[in-house]
Amino acid sequence: MHGTWNRTDIGELGRRLQRANGEVWLQQVKGDPYADLLRGHAEDPRPAQERVRALGPLWRSATGAWVTADHALAGELLGGTWPHRPLTDEEAHLPVHDAGLDGDAAHYERLRGQVREALAPEAVDAVCERVVGGLAAGFDLVTDLAEVVPVHLLAALGPAGADHRELSRACAAAGVVLDGLLCPQTLDTTRRAVAAVGRLRALLATPASGSGSGPGDAADASASQEAPLLLATAGVRTAARLITGAVLAVTDHPGEWARLADDPAHAALVVAEVLRHDPPVRIHPAVALADAQFAGQRVEAGERVVVLVAAANRDPEVFDEPDRFVTGRPAEALVPGLHHRVTLPFARAQAEAVLRALAAAGPRPRRSAGHLRSRRSPVTRHLLGCPLTTG
């Protein structure tokens, strides 16, 4: 039932978050590299990722989760053919069900088709060109561009007349849901996110949801709301993170910018390498629905299996010089499934369109100051701000 988290006792919620954070902290202090990653404090997570890799293709963390950084096994697990499910409200640290993150593969495949039909490439291009065209010579990559584009597109999927500013604020507050699946957030952040998810449901409700007279009308309205809600809670943050990664890739690599300026189609290759080199979703958890064998280890039903997507995409057994940004690699990046079947195509289309729009506007953006990254963000490594200039 929707709204369960809104009715959670604040004192109990605080104790739950504090207990979960303390358990992760304790395992990190004891040297568990997965717990180190979960805390989301390190500017560079690669040392902890490599410590996991050194422990074998599938290793059991003291947190209770089975963890892999192995490319081959990650591909098998992300392929979705083994019986598994997403985390539930009881297993995560933010409202999974209310945010639309508890469906199965078939559910998300249906939503992906809806989004594809509703957002034509021309519409994505138009929004990106308009936002890029409105940038000043000095702008913030995150707040002026990367977080603006997906909200504009989301508004096109919602009901006419939705309050754009309120939608943007709610998406920003709800954006911690992806990180909160695994990393307990502060009590204030969690309360704001829970309230924002509820507000997004109201903002994205179709007119029929307020005027329907029977259960069938309510069911139809709820179904039409599912794709916009998922994009609001998880898609906006994913898209913003991929856009920032793509823009910084051409900012930090002048050769890639030159190729993009010569051929706008090069944007697709840049984004493909960003998905490998700096993916917007770095850790993907699932829960086994039946006993299974992976890499010689027995995983029992109910146990958590976690793919370190970012680490698997830098597996030196698969990628030459994995820490270098090189477009056109023969091996493609691994990407997670489940709700990411919807949010990643949504994000990828925007990142490519933003690069094309920037190249058409010229000149190449440059960093004008250091970036600021969010704490407790192991899944998305969300950037709070990154000043750029074209002047």
C-alpha cells in the first residue's frame, strides 16, 4: 500500500537508520571493502573496488551480501536469467515500493515501451538545444544543465499544467532513493525524500485520478502514472549523472571534443564509454529467489547479491588500460537491469543530445573551479555542483 513510509514513526525511523549506518561503519572499520564502498565517503572508490576484485569472482561481505567485481559473472547476473527480485522496503533504507522500484523485468519492459513512444528523439533534441542555448558563458554543469534537462522532459510526460518548479524540487529531494537503497541517509534527508515521493505521485497524477468514480478508473490512472513516477524518482538523477559524466568527458579530453565537433554522431561513442568509465549507476543489488551456484559459491534463496558495475566495467581481464577514457572500445559496458531498463535509455538519449547541442553551440566548455560531490552516494556518486565556462 502506498504511503507506508509516511506513516512510519519518526523515532523508529531514526533508530533504524542509525542502526544501519552503525553496522556499515563497524564493518568498514574492520576492513570490509564493500562496507567501505557503501559509506560513500571516498572521493576515489577504485581502491576499495580493487580490494573486492582481489577476493575472488564472488565474495561474501561481512554485511551479509555476496559481491562481485568480475566482468564475466557480472554479465551473467545483470543478464537477468537467474531468479531474483529487487530489494523491498524492509531491506532498503528508503521507500522502494512507493518510488516504483519493486517491479519485475516484464513490468519495466512495458514501461520502457511507454517512455519510448511518449518521448520522440526530436522532443529530446529540442529540450536539450533550448536549455543549452540559454546557458551563460559561465554556468554550473549540474544545476544549470544536467538537472534541468530531465525535469523538462519529465514535465512533458506528466499532466498539463504541472508546477515545473515544484516538480524540480521534488525530483531533487527524491533523487537520493537510488543511493538510499544501500546507503542509509540522514534522518532529515530520508524524511524529505519520503515526502517528495508522495508529492511526485500527486504532481504526476493524471486528471482521471482525481475524477474517476470507480476502482477501474483509479487503476487506469495509477497505471498511467507509473512511468513518469519512476523517471521522477530514479530517472532524473540517473540522467543528470550521465549528462555530467558525458560533458566532463569532452571537457577533460580535448581530442574527444574535436571529434564531436567534427561529427555530432560521435556523441554516442562518448556516452557509451562514459557508461563504462564513469557509470551513473555503480552498484546494483538483487535478492536471490532460489538457491543458485555462481563461481563455485552457493547462494541461498533470500540472500543479497550485489554487482559492482563500475568495477566490472574496469576489469583488466576484459579492458585494456581500463582506467583510461577511450571511445570505440570493442567490448561494451555492462548495464544493470530491472528499473534501469527504463531509466538508462531515458538518460542516454539526453546525454547524447546534450553533447550534440554543446558542440553546435561551441566553444568547448572548461572547468572554472573544482566540483562538489555528495556524501553517502555510493550508487550514483552524485555531483552537487561543477562550474564550467565557455568564455
